[in-house]
Amino acid sequence: FNLLGFVLSSTLLIFFLSQYMGDVNHYISTSIAIIFPLIVFGIFVNVMHVFLPEFPFFEIRIGNYLIM
């Protein structure tokens, strides 16, 4: 999962586990799988200054804040 980065691997994990557990509403599981890792990544990197495996393809910085 280090090669994929934190956000992409967490998104895939949440999505596949929700499908495995029998999720009926795909819209909610997809939105949670995308939004939750982004929020956690933002909190860890910008607030706590803990460096997680970054996105595999790019990163965007605005000032001192890491967006992607």
C-alpha cells in the first residue's frame, strides 16, 4: 500500500470492505470512501505535521499546506 499512497489505498480498502460487507447504497459508500481518507490525510499532514505516504502521482502545495 505504500506504493499507492495513503489516500488511494485507504479509498480502495474502504470501498472494497463496504462492498464485501453487503453495502446496498453504492453512492454513500463511494462518497465515504473518497471523503474520509482526504479528511484524515489533511488532519494528519496539516494539523499534526505527521508525514503519511503521499499521493503516488502528484502533490499540490499552497504555502505550507499540502493539498494533494
